[in-house]
Amino acid sequence: MTDAPLDPLIALRPWEAPEVTSWGRLPMNAVDRRPGALPLDGDWRFELLSAPDAPVGGPWSSAHVPGVWTMQGTDDLPQYTNVRMPFPEYPPHSPAANPTGVYEREVDVPADWAGRRIVLQVGAAESVLLVHVDGRPVGISKDSHLAAEFDLTGVTRPGSPATVRLTVVKWSDASHIEDQDQWWHGGITRSVLLYATDPLHLADVTVRARYSGDLQVDCRVRDAGGALPAGWYLTGELDGRPLAQDAEFDRANAEDERVSDFLGEARLLTTVPEVRTWNAETPELYDLTVRLHRADGTVADTSRHRIGFRDVEIVGRDLLVNGERVFIRGVNRHDFHPLTGRTVSYDDMRADLVLLKRFGFNAIRTAHYPNDPTLYDLADELGFYVVDEADIESHDHAHEIADDPRYLNAFVDRVSRMVLRDKNHPSVVIWSLGNESDYGAGHDAAAGWVRRHDPTRPLQYEGAAKLGWADPGLASDIACPMYAPLEDCVAHALSGEQTKPLIPCEYSHAMGNSSGTLADHWAAIEATPGLQGGFIWEFWDHGILQRVSDGRPVGRGGAGLYDNGVAAPGYRWAYGGDFGETIHDGAFIADGVVFPDRTPKPAMYEHREIAAPVRIECFRHEGVVLTNHQHFRGFDWLAAVWELSLADGRTLTAPAELPELCPGETAAVPLPFVLPEDGGEAWLTLRVTTATDLPWAPRGTEVCVPQVRLRGPAAVDVAAVARQVEVDGEGLLVHPLLTVAPTLSLWRAPTDNDELGGMAQRWRNWGLDALVRKVVSVRQDAGHVTVEAEYAGATGVVRHRQVLTPVEGGVRVEEEAELPEAFDDVARVGTVFETMAGLDLLDWFGQGPWESYPDRSAGAPVGHHSLPVDDLFTPYLRPQESGGRHGVRRFTLSATDATGLAVVLDEPRQVSVTRYRAEDLTAATHHDELVPRTGCVVHIDAAHRGLGTASCGPDTFPSYRVAPGLHRWSWTLRVL
Ligand code: GAL
Ligand code: MG
């Protein structure tokens, strides 16, 4: 230690002072000056201290800004916890071992900034930021997800370099209110920049653009010198048309003795005739420019905005956008990247939103903090309803903090700064006070601030809504529960007691192979007035790309080391516990609808179909009824083709003409095909694509594939032939193409829902993962072999019978399994066998082409599908049941020379063909541990349990569970 006087920013120990939310930090505002600023991103000198009060002694290394040091080669690595804090200290304390990053660089302040007001903006730093310039303390700020600005006018000299030091303390009092379910990192996660303004400047701009076309722009003006110079005025333009300063407003101001010389206020007004209004379907934006003039007419400051005209209101129990009760097809989105942790580029954010648009989403909750500002620009442009959430989550210490006056300022500060920053975005339709922080006076104080400052938007807070959906108190206008059982939501809507829109802030937990019953949820939502949708949890699987050899995060250089959801050999997607942490919450961080590289999981296709803008229904077998299932637009942005899939293998197509329909309207159209007399089961599909290039999809992008059944299946007729079927001494079928004979399977590699919902443990207790087969009898009768076997588990025995009958070219297998009552609700009842190597292509008639399960099959149309076996498997981060296809009627598995096998099922069934046995998947913890087998593992299920969402929330419905008792199924195997 030295005797040098301690730096005041350190001496204050602001990391243990929740009352200190900032010092020297400028007020938040919505003036946009990013163009013209001096970017300070790039490599900075860097030293990682063991504690904030440890001496800075070098040697320097370097760190990239923006970026987290936890992903840049330091020994302080990412750590994942959900609820619990990663350290034992209680609020407001933090551990003595407290990684602290010191970032430093010289900044050349442009000489022509002389006389101007100079501002440093740090986009985001977690969790406490201390700013020094040339050794002088300049400021402090907290809130890891909002920018902090500091006035450097007096501390820098234009034309001379200045040394800027940003000290970032990782753990603090603020960590206790940033306990979101995500990785813990440390660093500067958003861009740093310097900009200059005239001393006379726009201090804030507040835009109110109404559905009626009325525009009001309220501006605040200040001068760095103090009193405002006389004669300043504003002008503005909207798409080139001039706005004028509201003279009446000025007159009233002139007479108002409260108006000071230090804060100028003025209003620009106009009404746009025939305004093109903004909504998520047609996000029309206008360019607004606001100019602040000096008395001589010269321009002192300019702010540019892209604005949208729209209204949001709650009427009765409905949330209305432009008077329409819109469905909220939402997702929760974190700022996440597998290489940079939390730093996301414009391209990344655009790619996120483009993908969401293509899969039918129209809403985002910025879980659980204000996202990068660019996200909102993109949401305005591409069309999303945004629930903008403040950076407050005190999950582990929620109850202690909610009423703690030491944290009161932090609550109000975080909420008010978010509102001040984002208030001009048409996409932001609801403010959220944060997440999982109990409910206390801090929330009411923040709510009070918002209600006064922005009466134009509703407010929500799950912690308040939890107290009573009909009466959530001051802090929520919306009943926004998490993972509420669907029946409770429906019951509330039907109870007559509903007073608020019911829009779950989280539902349908997408961890691993999940998202079961999504279609059932939406059927109820659409059928029940009072229900309007919700926000799926969540967008991302937060897997960090990790080098397996040394366990380190790869970091920024890792582009190209993954593809299609899978990390390259030698790498893997790390989840909790993979960086040597002892306190962690495992794979619970991998719970999104996309893989860490944004590859959509199959659940996305389910969502896409549920959100289909075009619906079709059969109309008395003569035609089809089409419905426009949108809120604001017609079908002119869509093109379509009819497709008829016949069981005999034919697929016919015909051009489709989409009728002109307003939202909600329907029209009957004649059947586009004369249904052939033969051909068996018949399905009519409308393949709908974009008709033109859109900002989020090139022309021809598939939008949905609604389908109706025109004719049911014909009975499968298989004639027995007089030949023998060969079985071995154990009664197992001997077949040249099979390496493992068909046996009974009651086990699937537990999904995350199976594990966390407790089902897998039950199945293990019953011994379903290790059934012991014992042949009881093998009877050769005229024309067939009957094999009786018993499969013994720990607590019960399943009787199983196979009747093997030779048929032309193969064998028919009729099976029966009788499950004891104790085996209530198993994963599956079916057959498993394995094939020889080389049969690498699966062709099937059934649902597809993507993975589907009994309770997640609405988005997989029936048709003739074909995929390489390797592409059938979905590489969930933690291996589990994967690759299933629902409603399969028949399939072939073939080699390149078209030899192979064909299977015909007695009725549509769940089938999977993968390279892995259920036990292979069960044993592995990460995808890279799996060693593909050369042959195929084939499951044909008489019954397969739905997926549900029990890893966090409701399990699948009883109708998707597998009952004990007798199951019967049959299938025919032939050689091609
Ligand atoms: C919610 C929480 C989310 C996440 C989710 C489970 O309770 O708000 O942040 O933890 O559960 O994945
Ligand atoms: Mg939480």
C-alpha cells in the first residue's frame, strides 16, 4: 500500500452504497446525437485488479471495448446462476474479492471542439462505473444496462490528448438488484463515445405522435453557461414538411412566472392528414428533425428521430393498439452473444428481429433490463410491440430490498432513466418496472414517477400482478403472470372478475426439447375474450462457445466455429458449471427457442404456424374457407401455392389466388383440385410466402403452411404369404438389414422438462431405463411366430407380445404391451430396432419436415418429406430425446443405391430415426460427447408422451400422457 491519498471515488466505496446511484452523471434524455460523435471503441489498456481498492500497478494488458473481460482471456470467467447470488454477502454488501477492471486510453479531443460542451458517453458497464480524466474524478454510475454521460467540458482541453480511465467494479450493492437469470460478467458491454454540442443545446425531446395524425414535440433547452440567451427558437420538419413552434404554448410560458431563464421549453405541432399509422404489421415511420436556433437563425443543435403515429390504451380488459385488440405474440429477449457475452452489434440485433418476424412474433419483452438502444430503432422499423423493462431484479433478496429505503433511489433512477431514454419509440407500448423483486414501496415510487411523466403508456410489473390479477395495485395495469396454468387464465377470463388485460410476461418455457401445448394455449387464447397472448420464455439458449481443451471461452475470434446450432469439433456450448464454478444452475441457461448461434429450434415452426396470417378450413367438402387472421392489413404482401399430398406418393400443386380480405374477414374458395378417386389419404396445404422483398424477408420467404385434411386414410391391407419368419433362441427377429432386433421400449432420454418436472426420476425409480427382457414363449404357428416376453422393471413387469407374420417382401409385426397400473404416465410405449450402416436417407409420409411431438405438431404439415438421417436430429445443448416426427404413416430408409427398408405403420405414429440410442443421449451432458452410431436407431411408438414445459411451468396436458394398460400397434417391414 502507498501513503498517497486515496482517490475519493474509491474512498467513498460506492460499490457498497445503494443510495449512490450516480455522481456527476448527466440526466437521461432522448436527444439523438450518435451521428457525429467520436467513437472510442477498440482496444484499451487494461488491468484486472483483485478488488476496487487494490493499487493499479500494471503491467497493462489490453481489452476490447465494448466487451466483457470474462470472455477476453482473464482468469475471471463467466458464471451462471439463476436465483441465488454468486456470493454470500447480503445486501448491500459485496465480497472482498471483487474483480475490478481498469480501462485506460488517451483520447484526442478535436481542436475544433473549443468552446463547445464535451460529453463522454459510456454505453453500459457492469456493475459500477468510476470515471477519471487525467487523474481527476469525474463521475460514478450504476445500472449495467443504461448509458451514463459525463460532462467533460471543464476537464479536457480541445486539441490536447486526455487520459480517460474507466474503472469497472464487478460486484456491488447494485449486483443485488441485477440478479437476473443469466451469466454474470464484468466489463463495458456497449460502445463508448465522445461528442460535443454547442453550449446552447437541446436537453430533451419528447414526441407524442397519435393515431389521429396529431404530432406534438416537446423540447427542453439549456445552456451550459447557465441562463439561456435571448431569442432562441425551434424549427422542425416531418418528412420534409415544416412544423412550427406552438405560439400559444410560448404565450402561456411567457406569462408563467414558474418559467425560468435556465430551462427553456417549447412545443412543435402539426397534424398529418391521412397519416400512415404505425403498428407491428405495417410499421410506418416518419423522419422528424428538430433544430434549435440562436436568435440570429443559426443552428445550435439538431436531433433526428424516426417516429410512428399510434395509440396504446387499455379499454376494459383489452390492450388496444390503434383501437384494435391485438394478439401479443411475444418472446423474452436478452442481449446475448455466444462470443461476446452481452455485447451485441447492429447486425446481431437485426438478425434476431428478422428471425422473429419470419417466425410470426410481433412482440418483445426486453427481459430483464433496457436493451441496447439500437434494438428499439429496429423494433420501430421492423414492427414489434415492446415491453421495455427496467434493470431491477433482486430475486435472491427480493423481500429484503423491495421496501428498503436505501434502494429506493435506485428503483426510481433505473425506471425513470429508461423511460426518459426510450419514450419516443413507437414500438415501446408498455413499461415494466423490472422482474422478480417482490413488491414494495420502491415499485410504487417508480410507478408514480412513470405515471406522472408518461401517461401515454400502460405499466406492468409481475410482482404486483401476483397479488391479484384483478387488482394488482399501483404498479401494474396488466395482469402479467409467469407460467400460469392455462386453465387458470381461461377461468379468470370467464370469471366475470377480470379487470385488466391478461398477458403473461412469461409462458411456455423453451428449455431443451420443449414448447409442448403451445397450440393448445393459442386455441384457448383465440377462443377466450380477455386473453390476448403472452411472451414465450425465451429467445436464446445462452450457450457460450468454449474450447474443450482448456475450458476457456473462445471470445471474439470464434466466428465460423459453429454452424447450424452445433459447435465445431473441439468446441462446445458451455452452460452453468462449465467454467469451474461451484455455484451454478447448470443447463437452465439453455432455455430458448433458438440455439446460441441463432439457429431456430423446431419449436419456432410451431410458433410460425400458430401465428399464420392466413387460416384455412374445409367447407362442406366443396371448398375451403380462408380467413385473414391479421389485425391491420390485407393479403397483398403474400403469395401462395396450393399443394395436394396424396398417400400414394403424389404431390400436386396449383397456383393460389389469395382473395382480398380485410382483417377478420373470410371467403370461401372452390377446391383447387379435383380429388383423384384413388390416392388414399389426401391433405391440402397452402404454402404462403412473401410476395415482395420486405425489410425482414426476401420475396419468396415461407410465412406459413396451413393445411386441411380432405380425405382420411384407407385401411392398410397386407396379405400374408406362406413363408417363414426367422427368430433366434430369444424370440428376436432375425433380419438381414437389422443389427438389433425390434424390442419394446418404454424409455426416452429425459428431456429437461422430464428431468426438472420430476417425471424422469419416477421412470428411473420404476426401472424403465433398464428393463430386463425375458422371453416367456416362442410359438411357431401356421404362417406366423408369436413371441411372448416380459420386461421387468424395478416395480413392475410389462407383458409384451409380438406376432410376426411373413408378407410379400417382408414381415408384419403386430405388438401388444400391457403396462401395470403402477407404470402410470411413462415416456413412450413402442418398438426400437437398429439398422445396418449405410441407410442414410429417410423418406416419410407424415408430419414434417421438422421435428414434432404429440403436443407440438401444429406447425408440421402432413406430406412427403425427405431428409438425411444426420439432419433429423436436433442438437439440444444437453442431449435428450430428440429428432422425433409425429404422425408418420410410413417411411423408407435407404442407401445411395436406393436399397434399404420400408416400414408401413397401422396408423399415424410417433417415429424417430437417429444415430443414438436413448441410453447414449441419457449418458451425455453436452452434444460434443455424443458419438454417432453408423447405423440408425429407429423408434416406432404406439404412444409417446407430450413434451409440456415442466422445466418451469405447466406439464403437458393429461390428454398427451401415456396411460397404463394395454397398447396395441403394428407395422410392416419390407426390403426395398
Ligand atoms: C422466470 C424468470 C426468468 C427465468 C425463467 C426461467 O421466473 O423471470 O428470468 O429465470 O423464470 O428460465
Ligand atoms: Mg430470476
